[in-house]
Amino acid sequence: MRTLPALGAAGAAVLLAAAAALPATAAPSPPPAPKPQISDAAVDKAVARLDRTVEDMMRRTGVPGVAVAVVHDDKVVHIKGYGLRRTGESATVGPDTVFQIASLSKPVSSTVVAGALTDPQEWDERTALPGFSLKDPWVTDHVTTADLFSHRSGLPDHAGDLLEDLGYDQSYILDHLRLEPLSPFRASYAYTNFGLTAAAEAVARAKGTSWQKLSADTLFKPAGMTRTSTEFSAFVNAPDHASTHVRNADGTWSPRFVRDPDAQAPAGGVSSTATDMARWLRLQLAGGTLDGKRIIPAETLARTHLPEIVSQPTNAIGTTSFYGLGWNVGYDGAGRVRLSHSGAFELGANTNVTMLPLEQLGIVVLTNGAPVGLPDAVALDFFDYAEHGKVSTDWLALAASAYAAALAPPGASTTDYARPPTGAQPAQDSAAYTGTYDNPYYGKATVTADDKGALTLALGPKPLRFPLTHYDGDTFSFMTAGENAVGRTGVIFADGTLRIEYLDADHLGTFTQQ
């Protein structure tokens, strides 16, 4: 699952917060504690226009289905489904329709870990998952659950995600993170699904159980989240579930892909409903209690809401954004903490949660369409109106632009492989390229030729097969696939090796012929 530097890293909050400069003094006095500023009447007015807002944004984007829940003062003041569960069919979205929530799984998972701990300092204990190590032995010996939940372990951005695309399982991926180059430990922020997954799995292992059972026993069952799961099978087998959709070239939407995120279950594998997420929001805003019952220890949960590392030194409005333990953490001009997280599967899901704890106000927006900014824009529009009685900008246009920039394929080639250069050199005989190639990170690659000499590249444990198209000399290309597809990428053969361009961002993409 991709992160969203423009929106997700700071949460929807960064686009609403106002910069507030403090006077430069030798010993400034502490600012007064912020006070609630949003009245019940203002919330009611913001809720009253939600239907119109959601329906308008669905019309503008074409996103097939949406579910929204709003919590205020421990009450669900709005919950509703909109649109279709699957295009071409008549079943509609309701409050109990199950959605994949993508990276909104991260704050849900940090809630589970908070429930498994007894003291906030346990977040700072070493992560000890058998078989898990990082490239630097010292970092391996010191990395903690908090380090991995706040993306400050030094692992590169989205480390391991390409292995998941190729079909490797969680065990293989976590084991091979030891080959990833590291940035400075605890001094650099880089969003990593599998780093967080390693920490969550280590907590479950320490409790003598699986992550799936820990989640159910610690949070889902006690909180009455009856349709929430961390397993893909539960989502896809739910009778009332929202199929994932992508946008076609003509602007229509189709359920063309299925996204199985089991390998990164704690980071992106949760599925849930507006009803269940509203219960989770109530629990968050009530400090771990729900319906008068203590579900999560207050102190371990409160730790998740604190900033752990700077995620953006200067964000879209010139202030600083932070990441906590599974949460984007920001502060607005009134000094209020704003917690948020977005989720996005490019294969067809987009979600957002945003809350102002001081105001006891939160919103969750779930959609079954690939990320175009709708859930973030609904949340931004809602809080803007609740706080100011009017909407200050076209949040959908702003969110769509931010998503387009943030989700531009990071490994996309600057070479147009669909158009060989003038005077392109011919390829050698196919036998010069065929064979088996090894890579310590990506495993085995096999190049075969058919009876006409056409080459096919096979990658991954299954494996996945990609027809190669000649470009120039010993350079070929193929169309990438999966969550992190980048279009057409290069395959360069040289001296008994092949290098796959889009797998080589961290210099791990060269395979050596056996």
C-alpha cells in the first residue's frame, strides 16, 4: 500500500491547520490549554450537508460506493452508505457493508498493540521476531515496536512491497528486509508496511498467539466490531462486501482486480464496516473505553497519539507534520491535536479517518474505488464547515491533485520503452539471454524462448510471467503488474547478468546467471 506524502504523511489535518508563529522570547510562557471550539449546533449543520457533499463528490469522481460515519460526544450522529457495492449489479452500500480499509489498518493495529501492552514504556522494548533482522546488527539489537510503528527504523520507503507484488509470503519478505539499505536510525522517516508488520507480529508472538487472534481477542470482539477482520478470506467471503474498483480510460469504473493483503495484514489487511469503525472511533475518542467498559488501557493508547518523528519538516501550509504510532499527528492554529490516516490500494480502495480528540469529533470515510482523493476531501470539507461555518476551498480538487502527485509510480522509467530509438541495434540470438538468474533479494528469474525466439521473463515463487519486448541491443522491456506497477520497465542484459529497472531503486535489482 502506498503512502501519501502530500496528504497521508500529515493526514488530512495539514490542509486545514493554520500556521501559528510563537513570539521569540528567551523563556516563553506555556500557551494556554486549548478549549473546545466547535458547538453542537455547528456539528449538526456540518452533518446535515454530508449527504450532498458525498453525492456531489461521487458524481464528480465516479467512485461507485462510499460509507461514512461521524462520531461526536460518544454518539454516532451520522452513518450511511452511498452507491453500489459492485458496478453492474444492484446491491447498494450500507453501514454494514465490508470494505478493505488499506492503511487505515495501521491505527487499528496500533490500537490492538496498545491493548496487548500493560505499560506505555513497553512500546520502547526491542522487537524480537524470530528470523527478523536489519542490515545493521546494532539496529537489529535496538529497534523497538515504537520505531517500526512510527517508520523510523531506517528501512527504505515501502521496503518489501515489491516482493509482495511478486507473490512472496510474509515470512520470506520479513526475512529479506535484512538486505535493504538503511537510512539513519531514528533520524529518518520512511513509510514501511512490512516494518510495521514485523513489529505487530512480534507482539503477537510474544503473547503466544497469531496476529489475527490477538486482534480479535484484544479489540474486535470486546469492542463489538463483529464484521472486522485482518484476514482477506473474511473480506472476500462476506456476503455484503464492496468489490474494489479502478477507473478506466473512459472515466468509468470496473472491478478488474482483487487485492489480497494478507502478507502485510497489520499494515494494510484489515477489512471493516462503517458501523464497526464508528465503534472504534468512539473507543479512540473515549481513551479506550466503550459503552462504559474499559477495552484498551488509557496510557498505552494515549502513547499512540503522540508524535514520534517528523514526517514532513514543512508541509503544504508551511507547518511541521509528525507521525505517531500508526497515526499522522498534527496541531492546528488553536493548538488542538488532529489525528488522521488515509488508506489507498491502487487496485481499488481508498479510506480516511480524521478526528479532533479535544472536540470529541471524528469521521471515517470508506470507498471501493482506487485513490482519487474522495475520502480525504469529504473529511476535509466536513471539518472545514464544522469549524468555520463555510467551506474555504474545493477540497476534492486539492485532494485529487495531491493524490496524483503522491501516487506517481516511484520506479517509473524515464525511457519510453514503447518506442525504440532511431537506429536501434538488433538483439542477439535468444540463446544469449535464456537461462536462470539468481538474486539474493528477489529470488530466481528465468528467461525462456519460444520456437520463434520470443522471450518471457518469469519472476516470483509462483511464478509470474512477463513477455519481453525488444527495445535496443541487449535491452528489453515488459509491463509491470500489481499494486506497485509502474507501466513498462527495462530489462538490461550484460555480462551474464540482467537488471530489472523498476526493482533496482535500492540497487537490489541485478540478477546473476547461474
